[in-house]
Amino acid sequence: MYFEIDRSVLETACRQMIETILFCLPNAYKGSIYRIGKPPELIAERITSGIMEDGTEKITWGLHTQSEYNPPGKPWGEYRDQPGRPLEAMGWCVEKQKSWTAEDPNTNARSVRLQLEGKPADFHHMEPVLVRKSDLKLDHRSPFIYPTDSEGNVLWKDSPFVVVAVIKIHFYPYTIKIGSHETKVIKRLSHSLGTELLSHHLQQDSMKAVEKLATDRLNACNLLADSLRNTITKSGIIIYLMKQEIGHLRDQWEWILIEKHKGKNGKVEAIKELNELLLGFNTGSEELKKSLLDAQNKFLTLSLPPQIGENWVTKQIEVRWAEFLKRHPQDSQKQEIIWQTIDKLKKVLYFGQKPESIAKYDEIPEDTKLELVELLYRNNDHFDALNLERLIEILDNPALSIPSRERSKKTLMQLKALAETMSQLERNTNFLLHQVLNGSTEEQLAQRS
């Protein structure tokens, strides 16, 4: 690695990251993190692996299987892309600084086991952990000599980043896709791990400075500030995952109501009408048309609370239509149809919470149904433990016919536990930072701990 981190601290950081990913992604069961050493060797060494036991939340840690990446690791020259040698996903992640997803092991071009032994590999996603060269003070004066690929091209010559680690997450068969929600979550968490590793590096640098300059207070402040930044970053990701899960529940709830009314999905129908209207115009800027079509189709992939969704439609769809009609005027009748359809799209966003929509659903008590609707359609910008706990209690009712009820309940329970841990850590860190900045005594800090 480009910076020195105590082995026990590194292992702890890796375990926490694997634990967070496995708790957040129910279809993942194993994770490994590999350290990438300094140039030119770029030794890839597996630091630790964690396997979640079936049906439990218990994770077993250690290097369970034999691997060329177990200590002391594997140098760049042995895993890079090279003619006559099997391609490795590790080589791709390090060289390209891009992720690799094996959504079907039988067609995975970088499955070493399949290429050498004819045995299918597993379903997994690998994500490089990137850190800016500027954060590590690596510039043209750096003593490092970067390695080359098999054609002699210098690695990362024009990239502002270096690869310091690689995350590998294993999934249950056929539950992972290229560009899926899971891969996006892992990518965001890889940014958090990069920040955390950089934070530990800065911590050790600060400790050396403290020994030399006797600035204990400055060192403590830097350490606490870095810890707080990492906590806030992870808390934000957890809130994002909660909103995604509640949005998924909201979509299923609306589908249930649509089936009860034997109707169609109003959101889909409105977007379909707008697309057809747009494609029916023979004139118009193709670039603006494409931008509008992309925005309308993207809206179908989002699950937003009604007020936020209405605001999204105004800013992303309505504004583009106004620009299109300004450049390419249509007769008043066509314009009226367009604005009526956009207005209809906004109104159907409230379908799942309207009294006339939910009236036919009688599988749970009326007061529980109204409470469920209120919890699903509120804006969840902040962590609210009481509301989340109540939603979990309602999902525990087997009479509720939402298809993902059990899975969503388990996911929200895990996210709630993580959020509470992060909240407590953030409060403690804020307190300690305040105490250090204001010159608290060791006795005061000891009482708080």
C-alpha cells in the first residue's frame, strides 16, 4: 500500500466494510478485501474474508481457502493481462481502475478456475478502492516507478487516482447483474473505505508529527475529525439504502392496489403517452428529443415519495417540454394535451395514498393500513428509529400481502441496527472532539468513555 497502516487497524477496517456490505445486501454471503501494495510490485494480498452463515447474521472471519493472493500476496507481473495466460478480474480492476461483475460464471471471460480447471466459478462483483494521488502527495516528484501493462504502457499515467485495495463480494446464483443496485452500493461503500484507509494513514502521520512536535491535541483533533467524516459518510449510505427499500415497498403496495382496482399503472401509462406524443412530432431537435425521452424513461425507474416525485417531474420533464415547445411550437390543442398529460402524471403519484385507492384493501385493520400508508409515503430524509420500528412491526404481520414483506423486514432491521450504531458513534465522536478542542481533562474523557 502507498501508505503504512497498522495490520490490526487495517484488518478491523476491512472487517467493518465487509460486515456493512453483507448486512446491506441480503443476496450477498461472502466478502474479501485485498490490499494493493506500492509500485512497481503492486502486490495484491488478501487481508481477510468473511462468510455469513445461512439463516443467521453471524459472520465467520479468516482466510478460509487456499489462494495465490493469501500472504505474502501476488505481484503485478503475475496477475496482469498477458498473452498466453488466463485473464484475471484482479488484473482488470487494478489496471483499468474499473469494477468487474461475474453475473454468469459460465461466460465470465476472467474466470481463472474455469479457464484452468474447467470448473465454474462463482457469482461475484469486484470493485477497486481508489484514492486521489493528490491526497497521498504523489506527483511527478514521487519516488515510485509505476509498472506497465504487457504492451509497455505505464499504468494510471493520466488518472488522478491510484488503486489501494480491491473489494470482492460473492452473491447467491443469478442474483447479481452488471450495473445493478448492488454494484452501485458496493461502489459507494468503496469510496468510504478509501476515505477510511486514508484517514488511518493520516492518523499515523499525525502521530509521528506529535512525537516530533509534541502537538498531542492537534493529533487528537485530526483523528476525531477523520472518524466523524467516515461516520457521516456511512450514515448517509445507510439512509440511502433505507429510502431505496421503502421505495421498493411503496412500488409493491401500489401494484397491489392496481390489481384490486383491475386497472393500469397510471405512472407507466402517462409516460407512455408523453413518449408517443414526442415521437409523433416530425420536427424538432433530435438531441432535445433524446434528452426528454431519457428523462421520462428514467422516471419510471425511480421510486420517490409523491412530493419529491412531483418536483422531479417539474424540473426534469416539464422544463424540457417547455423548451421543446418554445423551439418547435405546436398548435394549441396538442400543447393542451401535453400539459394535461404531465398534470395527470403528477396526480397519479399520489395514487397509493388516496382514500378511494386504498378503500378496497381490507386484509389488515383499517388503522394499521392508514399507518402503513403514512409510513411508506413520508419523506425519509432523516433516520427516525421510532417510525422505522413501527414499519418493521407492521411488516411482521403475515396478513399483509406485500411479496417482499419478509425480506424487506429483515433488511430494514439490519439497517436500523447499523444506523443506531453509527448515530451513537457520531455523538461520541462529536463529544470527544468538542472536549479536546476546549481543553478537557483526561478525567472528563474517561468519565464519558
